[in-house]
Amino acid sequence: MIAKLAWKNIWFKPLNTILSVILLTSSVAIITTLVLVEKQFEEKFSSNIDGVDLVMGAQGSPLQLILSAVYQVDAPTGNISYDSAKVWMQHPFVQKAIPLAFGDNYRGYKILGTTPDYLEKYGATISEGKLFEKNFEVVIGSDIAKKLSLKIGDEFFGSHGDAAEGEVHDHYAYKVVGIAKPTGKVVDNLILCTIPSVWQMHGGHEEAENPAQGEEGHVHVEGEEHHEEADMTLDEPGMEITAVLLKFRNKMGIVTWPRIIAQNTKMQVASPAIEVNRLFSLFGIGISALQYLAYGIMLISGISIFIALYNTLKERENEFALMRVNGAKRLQLLKVVMIESLLEDWVDIAADQGVTLQKGKLDPFNFSGTNYSLCQMMIQNGLSNAVKYVSSGGEIWLSGIKKSDQYEIVIENDGEGIDDKLLAQVKNGLVFLKDVTKEKSGFGLQIMVKIAIFLGVTLEVTSENGKTRVSYRFPIEDQTR
């Protein structure tokens, strides 16, 4: 009876209810979006610098060096001598050194000369084909394969620099020999080949190989003959590369190398961690401003909802007085208001997911014989579980049926259903707090089980043929009339 009364009161003034729902949804949506964007931003940046302690490259902006060598989103600071770099790459402090050579692109996607260690560093395994071995053999990232519809055996010509409209190097064709599995990292949008491929593409000339972005490359005059050349190797003297990704055996190198390299060479080393923190601090101002704006909207929403509730209570003063005259207790009046808020919340959440919340038969039942707050939490988790597993545009059914010896509340939903293994873990109490961050961890179900045991409520969760059913059975003898 109380639940039915609460439901009718919610929709007695639909405009007020809809306004409250919109204000609350908007503020929560903005906060949630900002948190997710900030988290995604930090995760993407952090995942790409894993395993890179320092980056060695030409002198210039350290941030530009990190953005170009690690994230592939900026022009390089210039080139460095490969012979000089090898001296430092073979230093006892260095555990792994991955050289990089930039030069060309294909339809805007960078062609990067490197070693197979680069794929290993990003955890990119080959899904089709094999690793590059010979010059001009390439492994392409998964995103490039999808966007450009490239497959094993395809050949293409690169354009000079990193602009898609650059001069086309048509004297050597790159051949796709492998496609990497998706990683969610920068390697998904790169075309990888051997470093000698980059050198040979530019004729092996020091002034032309791996030119910095915007520089003119070697111009081939019309009618000029192109002689067949033997494939170049990493042992070629006097060649240049763009940068080196360094991982150290101990922390001493990370601390001392920036000063030593700067004092003794024409190169620099930059720390990805330091530069990314600088970048976060720059973006952090804008994100903080948006967060304060969202908090302001949430505050205004809270005040608006409070005013709407206050006015509603004032308007319903006579209604509550009439209920009191007819024997309703203060606790029962509080229940009416609390159930209204609970239903408003879940109508809002269900609508957000494109889900219809259907109310079936609701027989009257007095919850005063048990802990009302825990009952509310238990049922709320059931509704939350239904919203989580229901199919988009599906339905959730809520009903309450009074039987001879028990009162049963049933929450049902259609959708994908709950995995049998997860249900077994929940029933055996094997879902823990550490799992709460996982998607569909079963932690909410575990809370329901624990509360039901404490309250002496019989809880049954079943999931068959994509339909999930949660049943709470309250003993009739526990209620007070």
C-alpha cells in the first residue's frame, strides 16, 4: 500500500518530477563524464610510457622529444648520430635500448624505422603474417589495417615527412608482411619497418635520411636513373636516427644521465614521467575548471530538488495529517517519502539506459518488523543488478506478492543473463572488495546475499535463457500488525 501510494504521488505532478530527474541526471552525467575523461587521459598517457625510463634525442624541447618519440604526436627535435647513440645504448647501466628513425608517412600514418623490441615493449603480437625482416617489409597497426583496408601482401609508396600530401617516394615500395593485434596504445596507428629501410629510402645521404618534419628531401630529377642498390644494414657508418627509448637496470642512470649527456654530447635525454606530469599540470587547469562548473550545477540541482521536495511536503501537509488521523505513524510517513525517492532514482537510471521499469502487482506489506534501511539497500542492489544486466531497450519487472506464510518481492529483467560461474562465486561468498572495480564483478549481489542472511530473508537469484530473476521472501510472522 505504501509503495503504491508513493508511486502515485511521484506522478501526481509530473513536471516537478521530470525537472528534478533532469537536473540530477545532468549534474551526475557531467561529473561522471569528467571523471571518465580524466581517467582515460591519464591511463592512455601512462600506458605508453611503461618500460621507458628516458628518451635520448637531439637537443631542443624535452616535451617535444617525448611527444614525438613516445606518443608520435609532434615533430621530432632533429636527428642524432647513430654511431654516437650506440656508445650510450651499450652502456652497462642500460637494460634495453630501442632506436627509432622517422622519415615518411602513408596517407598521414607515420612510417617508423625500429627493431622488433618496439612491438615487444607495447605488448603487440602479430595477428596475421610475420615480423619485418628485410628492408621495406612492414608490420602495420590494427587501426591502420581497418581504416585503410590493408592486408598481407599489399604494397604502397610512402610520402615524405609526416604530411599526407608530401613528395611520394616511388623508387621503393613498402610491402605489408604482418598485422599487429590491437593494444589500445600508440603502436595501433603506426607502420613499422627496419631502420635501414628509412635510410635506403632516402638514398643513404646524411643530409636527406630521416629528415625532420618540414625539411626538403632528396629531389629525384625527371629522367634520372635509379641504380639497384644492395640493402643497407644497421652496420652502415655515418648514419642518423631520431631517438632512442631507454630502460635502465638501476635508477642511477635515470638520475645522472640528463646532466652527463647534456655536458658531453650534442644530444639530450628527457624523462617521460616528468614531461607527462608537466602536461597533466597544463591540462589540469581546464579539467579543474570544468569540475568546479559541474559541482556548481550539482549544487544548484540539489537546492532545486530540496525546494521542490519542501514545496511538495508543504502542499501535502493536509494529506499527511489525514494519514496520521487514520493511524499512520511518523515512521510510515517517512517510508512514503523514502520509497518515492527510491523509485525516482531507479526510474531515472532505467530511462538513462533506455530501459522500461514495469510495476506489477504490489500487495500491501508492513516492513516495520525488520531493519528498513537494510531492506532498502538490499532491494536497491537488486534493481542495480537488473539495470546492469538488462539488454538495451529491455524491461525490468518489479512486483510484490503476499502469500500465506511469506511476502515475496520479485525483480526480473531480460538481457544477457548472469554467468553461472559468477553466481556460484556469489553463493559461496567468493566475491571480495578488491573485485569491486571490475565490470559486473558480482559485488552488489554479494551484498544482497549478506544482508538477506542477516535479516533472515530467503534470497534466490536465478539466470536462465537470458532472463534474470531476483526473489526476496520475507516471513509473514516477522511483521507487526
